[in-house]
Amino acid sequence: MGQLTAVILAAGEAKRMRSRQPKVLHPLCGRPLIAYALRTARAVADRTVVVVGPNAADVRATAGDGVLFVEQRERLGTGHALQQARAACGEGPVVVLAADMPLVSSETLERLIDHHRATSAAATLLTVVAGRPQGYGRILRQGGRVKRIVEDRDATDDQKKITEINVSVYCFDTRRLWKALAEVRPDNEQGEYYVTDVIGILAKAGGRIEAVVAPDPVEGLQVNDRKQLAAVAAILRRRILDRLMTDGVTIVDPAATYVEDTVVIGADTTVYPHVVIEGPTSVGSECVIGSGCQISGSRLADRVHLRPYCVLTEATVEEGAQLGPFCHLRPLSHVGPRAKIGNFVEMKKSRIGPGSKVPHLSYVGDATVGEGVNIGAGTITCNYDGVAKHETRIGDGVFVGTNSSLVAPLTIGEGAYIAAGSTITKDVPPGALAVGRAHQIVKEGWAARKAKKRTGVED
Ligand code: UD1
Ligand code: CA
């Protein structure tokens, strides 16, 4: 039957989004909207063609490799868009998908294609029976067979009562498709060339039209505006959480948890409410993600424990490390195995070695910290001199006393001690004690002398 080509229609102007950004690039659970149609298409087709509008460099860039692009210069409707793909299609059947139907599954699409092949139909379309069919094309049947599709805006009041709607997913016999498409006229309310009219033209010519009704009506949900985007996102979010729970992740409150489609989480990890995990993030097994954490584009190994309210961006956390509550790991933070990052600690572009501790109130930036190091409360790496950033290197087993300022560039050798309250500006050799603070002066009896001066009376 020849190679199967999938054509994704993605050139629409998306006026209803009221956005400067193309609709198909609006993010949906961590991926651009078009990524879902692409994934479904790639799962079933030998080749994928995407019809894009002018100035669609961003859309082309997100679609990735192995996709052919054709341009629809003028937006004259879905039928006109499909016409542009003709030269890019092969001899085999053509599957057409609108780019704004992200909940259509590849299983459903496979069923549609199998049914199309088994029946040798001229066209097979996907429909759903919708609770609220407003805005969709309605399926007109005669004696049970599909005769044509009428768009919502062209429908009579009686036709508007029909609840079986067109999903915008079709499988066509190639030869008959192009012939019928050439006959489509823009005689409708919008003055556009509708792909939906191909169905009526084929049926009239005696072609067999088949319809597959999707078992789950949500597969028919489209994204024309931002309210629909949010509605689709809610369903997708729940699907993602269901998949994770099936794979052994505990989601304490699915209604209050946001995990994007790009996230991987290992078994026996527990995610508490009000957590956001987004971007290309992987979380290992047996981790605990406390309430209020936000993790973006990060990698957490097994048995990592995040206490509540940690914010991690492009960070790496190794096995058994403990973080928070309230810590902030900025890009290129690397926390070693079994290390501990406590409350109100900010890290940036730094490595903390195995078992090292930064338990309270510190800033660690552009630093490399060895193994078994203790960084006292209130320690700051002074990495910026107003012009450039400088590095701090702290060797294994170093003890940094509380409230120290480490002025970079700086190297503190293995096993050295920094006295509390020091400002360290010079390198410290291994095993040394560095004290960088004023000497303490004690004036015995000073308080009594002061009181006497004020009142003239001795205590
Ligand atoms: C379309 C269907 C409607 C169906 C609905 C379901 C038509 C005429 N109507 O309506 O029956 O119920 O989808 O989702 O097809 N596009 C182009 N070039 C264009 C116009 C559109 O590439 O000139 C693309 C859009 O980017 C979009 C897809 O085609 O991905 C569908 O276009 P859209 O405007 O959303 O069609 P609907 O009015 O929703
Ligand atoms: Ca649409």
C-alpha cells in the first residue's frame, strides 16, 4: 500500500490566542504544542510533513530532525494548507493531523489507519461524541454513513445540535485525496478552502467514507484559545501523574502537583503537594520532594531528600544528599553524594564534595568544595569584585568557622581551619589556622565606670 505520510497542519494564524507567538509554540506541560502532534505522527508514519506559515523559523527549529517542511504563504484555510504538502507526500496513504489536537493518542491513530486499510476507504476520519460540540465541525450522516462535515459557523440550528464532531484527524487514499482537494471551493462563511469539504466531495463521488469514534472524548479537545490550552493542560497533567503513579511514584495530592511531560521520576519517590517539576528533569528512586519545591532542568540521583521549599535550576544532586528547607541552587550547582545543604543557602556554579555540609545561611558561588568540609553558618564566598567573577577552592576536610567572608580568588588547603568571623583574602596552606579578624579587647569593670560617670553614684 506504499509508505504512509503524516501531514501536520501548523500554518494557521491563531487569531484566537491573541499572541505574538505562533500557537503551536505555546508551551503545554513542558513541550511546545506541536510536539504532541509530531510525536503521534512519528509513531505511525514513515515520513512526516509539517505545513508552516511564513516566518516560521522557530517552529522549524523546535520540530527537530527527520521532518519535511512546506510553506503555506497565504493562510487560505486547512484545505489550502494540505494542498501545499502534495509534492512532499508519497504514493501511500496520507494521514492529516491538525497541530492543535494534543490529546489524540498514537493508539487511536493506529486504529484509524488499520480501519482505513481494512476497509479500503476513500477517507477515514476520527470523530468524538462531544458534550459541548460548539466550535467544531459536525458530522452529517445519512443512513449511518458519513456524508459530509459542516463547520460550526456554516451550520443550521438543527445541524448545530449534532454532537458527533470532526477531530481534524483523517486518513486519505492519496490519489482520490488530491483529485477531490482540487475541487474544493471557498464558498463558506470564512471564504477559505476547507479540508473538511473533501469528505463531502468524496462521498458524492461514491467514495467510501469511514469514521472511527475515539473511545475517550477528550481526544477531541482542541486548542484554539488560552482557555482551551488550560483545559487540555489539566487533562495532560493528570495523565502524566497517572503514568508516574503507575510506575511506582507516590504523588500525595495529584490535584496540587505540577509535573511536566519532560520529567522522569524513579520508583518509591514521594512527591508532596505544591511541587513543580519542569523541563528536562530526572529524579531518582526513593527520593522525597518536600512541599513547595520547584525543580527545573535538574538531575537528582537516588535517595535525595529535599525538605520543603527548595528551588533548583539546572542543578545536579548526587545520591543521598539532603537539601533545605529553603535553599536555592542556581545553574551549574553540583551537590555531591551525602552532602547537606541547609536552610537559606544559595549556590551557583559550584561543587560541594561528598559528605560536605553547608547547613545554614551561606552563599557559595564559583567555588569548588572538597570532601568532608564544614562551612559554618553565614559564610560567604565573595566571588565578585565589581568587574569579574573569581573562584574559591576549598580542600578536603576544611573547617570554615561561622560568618566568614572568603574573598576570591582564594585557595584553602586540605584540613585547614578558618576562625569564625574571619575575612580571608590570602590563600591558606593545608593544615593551617587562618584568623582574619581584629583582636578582642576586654576592659574589666568598664560598665561600672561608665555608670558612675553618668550618675556620679557608685553601685
Ligand atoms: C478545524 C476543522 C473542524 C474541526 C476542528 C477540530 C476545518 C475547516 N475545520 O476547525 O471541522 O472540528 O478543526 O480541531 O478544517 N491551518 C493551516 N493553514 C490555514 C488554516 C489552518 O495550516 O490556512 C492549521 C492550523 O494551524 C491548525 C489546523 O490547521 O493547526 C486547524 O485549523 P483551525 O483554524 O484550528 O481550525 P478550526 O477552526 O479549529
Ligand atoms: Ca482548531
